[in-house]
Amino acid sequence: MPEIPEIETLRKHLARSVEGKKIAEVEVSRPKTLNTSPELFQQALIAQEICQVQRRAKILVLSLTNTFSFIVHFMLEGFVRFYYKNEIIAKRPSILLGFDNGERLAFFKMNLGYIHLVPTADLAQTPELAALGPEPLSPAFTYDIFNNLLQQHKGMIKPLLIDQKFIAGIGNVYSNEVLFCSQILPTRKSSTLSEEEKQSLYRCIRRILNDAINYGGVYEEKFSSDDTITGGYTPHLQVAYRTGEPCYVCGTPIQTKRVGGRNAFFCPVCQH
């Protein structure tokens, strides 16, 4: 599932590619992806420009020049692809937007993901957004706020990091990387962390996410035919999906363990 770095990379791509462009057609091949009828969705989008693309946690928010926005959550398999004029779409998308200049935006594999149409004025109260925790890269997310949130929990640190009500936008990949960076085992109880470890964890959350954004995350699906950045962080992963491979720091094989129902990847020597 894409996390903050992947969705932020997409946001940047979309801002450059579709902001200010007018939607001329909307094709709906999978109505279940929507929270409204295909007809109402088409009526809301056609003849409107996409005026702003924002990100909240793992969710994209595309606002229109009328009173509507649509929010996109890709979940496990969904992805979006931008096509220049005359480029061929080889696969059938779940939702296809066509712009008046001939370019198109295609949403694929939205079997678990969704695209919800909402009044722009109601975005803050939309259930998908209202229940989310703070943005870890926001300037408002200070160490004091992070520490205060930690003090309200006693369970294992890895499940806590991927709890979207605790901090929004971190998932399985980057929780592993953040914990390796801060030298903390995924099974550690948050209540046992020292002040130094908590400060290190806070710094690593921001550092790892920012680094991953700069490299384009670990998304496998390219945004467009000329996309050269998406997926560039994959070679920089330290522990995630490297089971049995040597730790880059100490050489000990990376281990995997189920923690809170998810796979945790860690170095048993570097992390404590």
C-alpha cells in the first residue's frame, strides 16, 4: 500500500500534469469504486477544471472549480497513470478522466480502493479524513506533540506507528525503516522508550519520510511515460523486504517476525 512518500510523489506529479486542465469526459468501468452513481459523478466532473491537488496521509484530494472535490485512496493495488495525447491505454482502467486537450488520467485496479465525491466545504468533516492523526511532516508536528501522543500508549511501537489515528500516513514499509534508523526493535513497548530513543524516533520519522519523498518512494507503477523518479527509494531500503540479506551496518541477516498482524523487518543486532 502506498504511504506518504508515494502519495506525495503522486501529488507532485498530478499538480504538474492536471492542475488547471478541464475534464471533458469521464468513463466509469467500476461503479463500486465510487460513493455515488456514475451519472452523478460524471455530472460533477465534466466541464470542470482541477484547480488543486492536495495530500492528506495516504489520500489524494483533487478539488474542482465548482463546489466539489474527489478523494482517492488506492489501498493495496490501486494506482493512477497519466497519458499524453495519442498514447495508448493498454489496460482497462476502473475510472478514466479525459481532458479537453486529449490527455487522460486513468485509475487502475481500484478493487479495494475508492474515489469519493464530496462537497469541498465538507472535506474536513469527511469521515475518511476526520479520523486521521497528525501529519508527521507538518511544521505543527513538534517533538512535544509526538511525545505527548506516545505517553498515551503502552503497546508495541510498530503497530502504533502504522495506526492512522496515532500518526497519519505511515505504513508497513516506512515503519520498519524508521525503527531501524532509530535502532528500536519493532516489539518494544512504547512505554519503555527512553527520552533519547523517543527523540531519535521523532527525528527518524521526519528524515526517512523526507528522504523517501526526494527519491520518489518505492512505488512500482510509473506515473507517466516520462516519469524518471517514481520508485527511486527502493535501493535505499535498509530492512524492509530484505529477509535473510545482510544488514548494511553490521552484516547480520535481516529477520522477519509477525508483529501486530504485520510483517516486521529488523536487524537483531543494530536494534534493541
